[in-house]
Amino acid sequence: MQPPRIQLPPFLQLHQWVAHPLRFMEESVQRHGDSFVMQFPNTPPFFFTRDVEMVRQLFTGKPEDLYVGPVNRVLESVVGKNSLLLLDDQEHIRERRMMTPPFHGERMLSYGRSMREAASRSIDGWPQGKAFTLHEVFQDITLDIILETVFGLAEGETFTHFHELFARMLDMGSHNAVLYMSALLPAERMLKLLAVGRDPVQLGPWKVNVSRALPWTQLSRLMQEVDAYLFAEIARRRAEGVEKREDVLSLLMQAHDEQGQPMSGQELRDEAITLLAAGHETTATTLAWAFHFVLQHPEVEEKLRAELRQVAGTGPLSPEQVNRLEYLDATLKETLRLVPVAPAVGRVLQRPMKVGGWDLPAGMGVMACAYLTHRRPDLWPEPERFNPERFLGKRPSPYEYFPFGGGARRCLGMAFATYEMRIVFAEVLRRVKLRPATPYSFQVSRRGVTLAPRGGVPVIVESRN
């Protein structure tokens, strides 16, 4: 039995997916039911589902039958072909084992101080009585944290320079025009397009000025500068030694696979950019959404502040205290239920399979749709309502709730990102009292693969604690 297909031209489906993703998914469910097929230009079809049993089948299936790399090929032009996001089979297992230690246990907890200080520095500069957007300041905070914990940069002139450089690169990489081109073109063609961007003179004199204004040309030139820094930094650290360094890049340089081989320079570059791209916008966006919801629910905000007072008094939080903030944790989980990091996560079938009651061919993409699953009324009563209490004392099935993906391909940095969000969220609540600068409504703005609050969550600092 074949699943229902959306009856729109492929390019129009792509446009709807990029420009109006939530409305597109909601209308598709209303029209076709729990499962349906999208078709974009020049790609295999994608089977979307919010059926819990099908999600379970997707997350527990054999990795050799369900590849992730082809789904994420749209990211290759930025993160590189060695990125964990694009690897499958033994290559993925090898890379993941080498990358796991810095993101768990005591090593991860040791980064808590840098996270809190980055948040505190930003909060010190927030104007009082004047509107600003939380999404923008959270982007700055999360980028500072990545520069310190992943790249090992300390405050100073170099730190400021690369903060600005990386911020411009990430902003351009999230441009919808880049997303359209990455979706429409095969990876090889997109890489060639970026190569032209590095040297637009080869296009001919009359095209140079036009080319330089295009988003992918600007992205290419920014990536060239970032790559030059990263390869030079990797070479410098190899020459000087990294044994005394504790940043993630240095720890990855010390890692070895089962054959005793370290990562190559290109692998290190690709994974460093992956951590930058995956850990910056997603965390900043979730924090912005959290305040979008909390500032509209004073009773939730008061419970959060009461919990902070009970756990830490008026002082800064220790790592142990952060992990005792149960209501704060529930608030972030409820935020991620309503707006998951990615609205859908997928696999590509390597052989024909029956998924649920549907017969799907090899080569088809299969997408577990977190956004739709998280809003099923039979799983989540009053699904549109922001209610952190639904996570107190309850651990939902990983096939009902999967904001970071699932199975063997669940986000490697989930624990790190969750820890970071708790610290930054708590520090803001501890330091300032905010109020909305304008009335809020639930509208999204696509930022690459993430969905940010349109308008950036404008706020005003009412008082400081």
C-alpha cells in the first residue's frame, strides 16, 4: 500500500517547506492523516510521519538499512563531507566514539563556569528601559561559549575578531537563499558554486559585482577565512602540543580510533564547524522561545524564581545546583515540545521496507516529524498550551518526544546543550526582570534547519537583582 502524496508541484512544496514549514505540515496532516509524502525538486521523495510506532521503527531499525548522511547532504557545503552529520556505517561509529568524551560527565560539567560567565558578561551590557531582542543576545552568548569551550579562545582582540567572523558566517549560512540552493543543487554542484564564490573574477568582469552580493558568494568568502584560521590553529597546536589544553578541539586532537589513528586535519576542521553550526543557532533559538513562552505566563515565571531562591538563594548556581532545578528543566522541555530543535529528523532507506502499513522503496527518505508528534492531542492533552507541569515526574517515551532526534543518531551534544541552556536561562532569571516590549504571537522565522521566533522576542529590562 502506497502512502498519500501532497498534490503540489515539487518546487512549490520546497517553497512551502522553507517559507511556511509549520503551516505546511499542519495542513498536510489535516488533509492526509498521520503520514504523507513530500517531493522536492531533484531529490527522492520524503515520507513524513507522526505515528509513534513508525517513529519507533525508524529509531530502532538497523543502521545499515537507514542512512542519515543523505538526508543531511544539504549541509555538506558548509560542514564538509567528514562531518558526523553526513557519516554512516563504521565511519559514523568511529567518529562518534572519538567525539563523545568531551560532551559528557565531569569534562562537560567543567565548562559550566565559562557558560555562566559568558551569560553574565552579556547581561551586564543589557540596557535598562530600552527594547532589545533576546534571540540576538542569546546568539552572542552561545557563540561566546562555543569559542571558549570548543575552540579554546580567551577574551581579547582575537576572540572579538573571530566572534564577528563566525557570527557573519553562521548568519549567511542560515540565509533562505542558501537553503534553497543547497536543496536544489546536488552537493557537488553546490561545492562548485561556493568555489566560484571564493574567486568570482573567473566569472568575468561584468558578473563580479553581482556575484559578490549573492549570499552564497559571501558565505564562501567567510568560510575561506574561517578555514584558514582553523587549519593554521590545528597545525600550531600540533607543533606546540595540546596535552594541557581542555577545550573540545584540543581533546579531539588527542583522540584516537581503535587502530590508534587520530583525526586528520580535514576531519578536525569539519567536526569543529559541525559543532559550531549545530550548537550555536539551536541553543540560542530554544532559549529565545523559552522566554517567549515564560514571559506570557507570569505564574510559570514566579515558580521558576521561587525554585531558584530555594536551590541557590541569591548567589550564582553551582553545577550540582543546576541539575536540581526540576521546574526549570521541565520548562525547557516544554519549550522543546512546542518548538523542537529541528521540526523533523530523517533516514534514507537502503532497501525496500514496510513502515507501518506502507510499502516504501529503497532510496526514499523517512522523516520522524517531532513538531507534529509533539502536538498529538492523544499524547499531549491541550497540545497548544504551554504547561511545564506535564514534564514533572514524567518521562515520555522517546518515540513520543524527541526534540534532539533519536536512536543511535540522537544529537551527540544533547547533554551539553541542555546543561548550557539551564545555566544561561537560570542566570538571566537570577540577574534581571524582563517584560515583553511588544505583544507576542506564535510566528516562526526559518534560520537554516531551525525555526526561530519571528521578531526575535523583543524585551525590556524592568529591574536588576
